[in-house]
Amino acid sequence: MTGLPYLPTTTTILKPDPSTKEVIAVTTQDVEPILEHAATLRSMPQKSDWGRHIAAVPNNLINELLEEEWRRGNPHASPYSPEIVAKVKQRLDSGEWAKFRVDEKVSGGAYIGWHK
């Protein structure tokens, strides 16, 4: 399976605040199709360690990490910057985002099923 069997739906609503003259963007995303896709990929053996697919992380979770970095004073953070990649890896390894993994890694570093 190479492509996504679903169309990820992300909705953004802009809410102007007349008192501060700011616009607040509220974004929502249905992650159920992503969870189903991750479960399907988990059930399929991966044939190589090179370019191994690790997880299917929803955009909204990546956006949360970006906002955290920006609030910490790092305006240069991007979805693939080292800081964000490290945070994604940490959350996947800790089990916090285990349901988005596609490689059957469980907490403690053990693997279930096929692996090298």
C-alpha cells in the first residue's frame, strides 16, 4: 500500500477578535481514518529497513509541536526541523502516540511481529 486510501480532512475556521484586532485560527482534523490506515499498515510486513515507514502522524499533532516550539522562542521551527523530528520521535517512543505507529513498536523498545 503506497498511497492513502482516504482523503485527510482538516478544517480551519478563522475567528476575528474585534477587541484585540487579531484573528484566531481554529483547526480540527478527523484522525479516525489515520488511525485505521496506521492499523492496516501495522498488519503488513515491511520488506526493508531502508526508508522504513514508522508512523502516520496527523497534521494537527505536528502543528501543536510547532506552536510549542514557537512559544518557546524558536521562530525557525518547521515540520521537519531537528527539534520537531526529535519531539515526534520522543512521543512515538514513549507510547504517547503509539496508536499512530505503523511498525509495531511498543513501549520499552520491543517489537511485535515481523522485524529485522
